[in-house]
Amino acid sequence: MTINFPNASRSYDATRHSVHFWGYDGAFEVSFFIDEDALHKLAPATGASEPALLKSFDDNLERIRKAAGTAYGRRRQGSYALTTADF
């Protein structure tokens, strides 16, 4: 099966300095995190505040989902951390 992203929910995780979002492979929920550095790489003018990081995530959603799908296709695991290397 492939990963799908029917849930538009995302949240900022201050502990991990990343935005957390979810994908689904059938009935299985898969956690993804994209770190602040990756969001800044996608949108260099992004500020450091939670609203700015969430906006960067929303503005780059298709690229992020594509990178998440690629990461998921390489190896199946419980969660994935997307970094600048994924972009």
C-alpha cells in the first residue's frame, strides 16, 4: 500500500522543534515530523515563531507530502523525521 494524507491536521512540537503531521497506510496511522531547519530551507524567510513555522508547512504542503511519501517508501517504520536532506 502507499501512504495517504487525508488528515489535514498538523501541530507544532516545541520539544522536537518540528511540525508533526500524520499519514495513513490503510488503517495504520504513521507519524511524520519535519524539523525547523527543513522548513527554513523550503521558505528561507520563515520566522521562528510557531505561527510562522505552521504557515511555512502549509505553504509547502505538497513538497512535504512528496518527501514524506519517499521516506515512507524507503523503509517502513513507526515515525519519520524529515530534515533538510529530504529536500
